[in-house]
Amino acid sequence: MGFITKLLLYLFISTTTLVFSYELVQYARDSMRISNINTFYRLILYYQGMESLTPPSGKKHNPSKLLIEKGYLENEFRDPAFTSSTVIMDEYAFILIKFYEKVTKYVDPEAVAGITSKFSENFDSIFSGTEEDQNEQLERIRSIMNNNNLLRNRKNLKEVIDISDKDMTKFRKMMRDPDLKKNIAELKKQATQPIPPDCLIAYVADVSKKEFEISVKLESKFMQGKMRSDGGNDDERFEVGNNKQLNTEVEVYGNKARAKNSDVSIIR
């Protein structure tokens, strides 16, 4: 397999894996959010049974801190955001995006040579058996990538780039396939997209009736169905409690979020 095919295959596999990894991280965060509020729910029920009281809610009340003060909880509930794995993924995503843009836009030979040299130190198998002038190869990638007429003509393409008949079909398919561009666009979105500000725990209680609801926003597309099928009255949040018809709706203003109901406690 030639240098060109290896390069594109590496970019395609790397970006596809990273895009899927972002989904897995979001799924993992959502799983932790669900685990947190289920634990919170059980603690409230236990507190009600032991104290014959329901923790109050509202802007001035934090039921998580109350449970700590009463000895029912050791650590305050926190949203599982900004993990070290997410930060590392963002850095790697930016490396891939930068590399892709250098290849497709071709800024200058020295810059591209520096990028390929950096990658070859860590991924030497990608650049093994390459042609002598990698900059020339990168220049041709850039020229070919958006030339549909050339990609359709097998004979003309072989005159422009040195590639075996065995790799030709795969190469043409990869160059025409929009998935790589889609992956890069998705990585740009994921690596620069903040965690939704309404991914926080909202708690509301009707103390006189000993009723309460706890809710949290889920971000993974694999978890969206859970918010609609939890039996509550808010399809935008996952709800638990002994009355899931209470109002824990959260509004978002830019990067800020607040409860619509003043009787709701927000736990970030």
C-alpha cells in the first residue's frame, strides 16, 4: 500500500474512531449522571424515612449539602464534566484537524514537512515506503481531492500519481467519499463544543406533601430516548422522584442555565 493510501486511510480511521470516542465519553458522562440522581433519589427516600422530613428546595437550599451535614452523604454531587480524557481527546482532535487542513489546503512545503515529520516520529508505519518527496505527494493530494473529473478517469489519475492497480480502486473511493470531510467537520464541532450548561441536577420538593423530583439533562444521542420514556413531564430532562410531574425545567441563556421555577434547587 502506497504512501497516499496509507495517509488517507490513517486519517479516515483516526477521525472515525475519535468521533465515535466523543460519543462514548458523552454516553459515559450520561451514565454517571443517571447513577448520581438515582443515588440521590434513594438517599432522599432514606432521609424521609429516618427524619420524617423532606429536604426543602429553592435558590437558598442545597439538598446535597444538607445530606452531607446530616451524615447521609460523604461528598457533594457534581456533574462528571471536563474529565482529563475529554481534554486529551480535544488535543488529539486539533492535531488531526490541523494535519488535515495542512494536507488539503497546503500552506507551504516547510510547514507541511514539519507536520509529516512530527507524525512520522509517532506513527512511522504510516510513512514507511514513501516516495522521496513527501511535499510533492501532499501537493498532489490537495490537487486531486477536489478534482472529480480526474478521479473519474483512471488512466489520467495514474499519470498524476504513482499508485498500484491494487490500490487504485480503494484510493478513488476514499478520495470521493465525503465521510472524511464529515468526520473532520464533526471533530471541529465536538472539540470546540462546550458541555451543555443545563447538564446539571435540578431538585424540587413539595415539603407539605413529602413529594419531590430530581432531573438532569443527558447529552449523548444514545440517551435521548431515556428522557422521553421516564414517565415525567419534561422530555428534555431525565426525571426521577416520587412525583415526576413536578416542574424542574431549566432554561439556557448562552453559557448560563437557570431553573424556570424559583422553588428549584440547582446542583452543578
